[in-house]
Amino acid sequence: MNKILRLITTTFFIAIFATGCSSKKSSEPKVPDKPPVELYQDAFSALEAANYEQATDFLEALDSRYPFGPHSEQVQLDLIYAYYKRGEVALALANIDKFIRLNPTHDDLDYLYYMRGLANLSADNQFFQNLFGIDRFNRDQSYSQKAFKDFNHILKYYPESQYAKDAHQRMIYIKNRIARYEISIAEWYIKREAYIAAINRSKTVLNNYPNTESVKDALEIMIQAYRELGLKVPEQNALAVLKLNYPNNRVVKRSERWSIFDW
């Protein structure tokens, strides 16, 4: 009996000692207490090494411990970049909006709008798309539309920005993607014989995205929808535009029958 009691007592004290060590260990700060210049140098080194998790730790520590320090604005800019590279899109967007709101005349606003565009595009991409190369053009494009506005803001207000050229290229990509999204919806309406809705979606492509590859698809959908509705004049007008812009084209009927007819 005494042996059992001694064993229980020993186990109890070992557990208390282990718990005490664990508490002591967890109470230690994740980032050591250093002067802000040294912490920023550590953060900068981590960024250069593409160690964005460690860089985030240093930058968050700087931001919370020295919110009015000599590097405070640069710390926030670097933190936005680190969040973006880590895939923490919500945090990146929240910090961008906060920075713009508090610094409406900052010299780096073009960079912030560029980063917000990239973050919004990143939010539109999901794990399976990146892993398997799945094109999600037929999903909700709200983040792509926000990204388009961000990149367009750069071209409008900062045309000489170093980010303007890339922003323009990304806008072309986004326009094609959103146009294809509209076409996918129009095709869905065609299959359900909602021809007016299909025509309206096609008109959206023609009016808003006239220089995209989806124009031809939009015209083909309109031709079929007008034909199904028995609207001869609009059908002939759409057909004439299609012939003019795509003289060697053959119109594809977008329905479950999927027949093809020549000019």
C-alpha cells in the first residue's frame, strides 16, 4: 500500500513539474524582445529568404510593440506583402483597406491598389484550381471584378506607375475570364429555354467585353435564341454581324441537340 502511495505521489509531482515547465515554455514570447531596428532587420532577412511565416511573426511584433516607430508604415506595407505571399488573403485585404483609409495621400498608393488587385485575384483561386489546373471561369467572379477595378484605378490615376503595365495585362486576362463566365450563364439559360435571359447575358458580353474571345460565342447564342423565339429581324442582324467579323465561321447551335449548320 505504501509503495502504491509513493508511486502516486511521485507521479503527481512529475506531472506538476512537467506542467510548470510547459507553462514556462509557452509564456516565452514567440519573437524576442529586441530594439525595433534589429527586429526590422530580422523581418527583412526573412522576407528576402522567402520565409514569410517568420517574417509575419517579426512584422506583427513590430507593429504591436512599436506602432509609432520609425519604420511603422514600411512595416505595415511589408506585412501586407507577407500576408499575401502566405495566402492569408483576408488579412492582406483588411490591412490594405485600413492603410488606404488612414493614409489617403501616401506615396505608395499605386502599390497598395496593385496588391489589392493581386489579393482579390488570389481570393478567386482555390486550392483545387491551383493543384489540378481547373479553370473556374464558370464560378462567381465577384473577386475578379474587384481586382479589375483595382487595376483600372492604377491605369486611371497612376498611369506612370511601375505597376501599370502588369495591371493592364491582368485586366485583359480578367475581361476574358468574366466574359467566359457570362457565356457559361447564357448557355445555361439556353439549355433551359430561357431565351430572353440568354440574349441579355450575350448583350452584356458585346457591350462590356467587345474585344474578348467570347464575342463570337455571344453572337451564336443570340442567333439561336432569336431563332427559337421566332424573331427573324434580330436574328438576321446578329447573323450579319457574325458573318462580318467571322467570315469563315460555322454557327454552333447551343442546345442538347448540338447540331451545326453552315452559312
